Amino acid sequence: MAADHLSESLSQSAEIHLFEKRKGLGRKLLIAGSSGLNVSNDFPIVEWPKFFEGSWNWSKLFSDFGTDAWLSQIHGLGFETFLGTSGRFFLKEMKASLFLKAWTSRLEKAGVTIHTDHDFQAFQKQDSKTRLDFKNGTHFVSDQTVFALGGGSWNDEEALIWPKAFQDHGIAFHDFTPANAGYEIDWPKAFLDEADRKPLKNIQLTTALGTKAGEILITSYGIEGTPVYFYGTPGLATLDLKPGLSEREVMAKLNQGKENFSLIRRAQKFLNLGDAAQALVFHLGFADPKRAPKTPEALATLIKKFPLTLKGPRPLSESISSRGGISLSELNPDFELIKFPGIFLAGEMLDWSAPTGGFLIQASAAQGYSCAQAMISRI
Ligand SMILES: Cc1cc2nc3c(=O)[nH]c(=O)nc-3n(C[C@H](O)[C@H](O)[C@H](O)COP(=O)(O)OP(=O)(O)OC[C@H]3O[C@@H](n4cnc5c(N)ncnc54)[C@H](O)[C@@H]3O)c2cc1C
């Protein structure tokens, strides 16, 4: 994004070089877009800051480069977007690889020189310039530099070498921990045999951090899905399996057909629970005869507040994003290192976090844009 905005604004008046350690650009964009790329969210831009962790002037960032600017950037590359029922914007084109290809090709046409297989290792200030050293033994001297090295998720061990390059200069870095991660739960085998990879649709999850409605996927290790990514935290959580009905309404339904059906059968018959929810009630709620609900009241309470113990998040290597990174306190409002003027940082390598839903990609793009704006103003 930074290279794009620079090349668009400076035309041929500056040399722009883009370095990437892999053989191709944008691996995480491809991973994120493997089943449709969610690029933004239709929450009014004034509400966006409430979704962001990290002390920053988020309102300014998104008023400088908000949803409209980001979507028109995408449209300008020849790709259409649509607003899903979840309030998220997606690329219409299912293959994120085509989007990436179009963006890369635009950069090349605009004169940006792309250097793949360039694994950045260290930097040194040389007066006002910066020398960048790469693992392949080459180096490059730049007038101004943007680092956008990404966060801690979905990376191999080697990717974490870059924090040292900054720590060596006394720049504060907080270790990466998982964010937007699935949570582990010890499921009984009988439950998994029935419910593995099945969704719990239209439920509401409550943890010590808050309550979020949505869909949860049952996995062999626990649960995944937006409500978990928003409010997952170790400890007791509860699921409301029928958020559209009050406890009293659930109970009224369970009071039907008493003469012909058992309590569990009435739950199946009159509550229209999905497969995974039924399996949950049957295999966990009724597993221990001593603790199984005996009355419609008790079962209604269980269905409205189904207890689950969340053990801990899945590892960084599987989480969608990360907390941690270079401390925001190291930057001035232009995303420039206070200790090293002329060096700008953007994206998930910085210590901020946001839920999934398009916030992550858009915030990273907005930061790239801001860095470029600041660089242009210094030329
Ligand atoms: C499974 C998954 C699903 C996601 N879904 C969504 C979603 O639905 N919506 C959303 O908004 N976001 C989503 N994201 C997050 C989104 O992909 C990131 O927010 C975004 O890619 C961050 O951009 P970035 O430029 O900061 O980092 P990255 O995209 O990670 O880019 C960093 C680049 O720097 C390169 N690099 C790293 N170290 C070096 C080095 N030493 N030298 C040279 N190059 C280096 C990397 O190879 C990489 O190409 C998802 C992520 C994952 C993993």
C-alpha cells in the first residue's frame, strides 16, 4: 500500500524499491483470502476505534484513509466488492491470487522495483540515510524506509528474526501472543464423533470479556469462530443456544408433549436445535445422570447458559493475528520511529490488535498509506 501510494504520488521523481523475503509477495493475503477475502467492514468509521487495542489516534487514521478510500483502491485495481449479510465487505473474485497479481503488476508498471528473496536482517543509520542488510549478503541504502514485516501469526521460526534488528537499537518490542485464535476445550469422544466440524449456528457466547452472537465451529481441539475471536479467554464461558427466545419461552416449549416424550426428546423436537447443539445438550448436558437436568426449568437454564471451560488459545502458528510487536510508544503520529527519523513502520508488526472482520487488513493498508503520506511530505 505504501509503495502504491508513493508511486502514484511521486510518479518517476523517486526510486521505489520493495523487498520481500519470500519468492512472492503477499503470502498472508493469499492465506486470508483462501475462502473469500474479507477486506473491510460496514461499521460507521466513527465507531472503528472501539475495536482497536493499542494507544493510537485511530480516529485520525481512519478519517485519513477509511472504508471508502480502501474500497475504491480495490475497485481501482479492477475488482468488485460486495457487502455480506455479516456486515463485512468481501472481494467478489474468490481467488485472492488474482487480486494480488493485479496489484503487483500495477506496482511494476508504476516503476516500483520488486526484490523477492531478500530477507531483511539488520539496519544501520548512515547520516540521514538507512542501510538495510539482507541475508543473501546484499545491502541497500535508502533515503526513507517503511518496514511492514507482519505479525507473529502463521509464521515459521525464521520470521521472528526481525524483532532482533529493532531490539538491537533499543526499540521496545513486546513478544507476540495469539489473537483471533480458536480456543481449546476437552470434548468427550462421543460428542466429537457426532459434532466434529459442525457449526453451532445463531448462538451467543459469553466470557469474562463480553458477549458476542454469531456462529461457532466445533473442532477436534475446541472451537473456532467470530464470537471466540472476539471474546475468547481462558476460564468459564457460557453459550446461549437459543438467543432468540427467553428462558421462559424455552421452558414453555419444553413443557409441550410431556405425556409422549422424554425431556431430551422434547428439546430435540420443539427447540429446533442444530445437530451440533443437540449433540452438545445430549453428550455433555445429559452425560452424567446425577447432574442431568430433570425438569424443563433446569433444561431451559442449561440451554440458555450452557457452561464450557475454555482452556487456552491455539498456538500463534494457527492464530489469525497476534498481539505484541514493536511498541506504539516508539512512534510519532506519522508512524515514524522517534529514535530514527526517516524509518516508518506499518501493519501487524506493530503492537496493536483488532478482531477479524476486515479491520486487520484495512488498518494495515491505512497505516501503509499514512507512512507514504508522511514520506511524501518530507520530500
Ligand atoms: C488465516 C488468516 C485469515 C485472515 N483473515 C482476515 C480477514 O478475514 N480480514 C482481515 O482484515 N484480516 C485477516 N487476516 C489478517 C491479514 O492477513 C493481516 O492483517 C495482513 O496481512 C497484515 O498485513 P501486514 O502487511 O502487516 O503483514 P503481512 O501481510 O504478514 O506482510 C508482511 C510481509 O513481510 C514479509 N517479511 C517478513 N519478514 C521479512 C524480512 N525479514 N525480510 C523481508 N520481508 C519480510 C513477509 O513475508 C510478508 O510478505 C487473516 C490472517 C490469517 C493468517
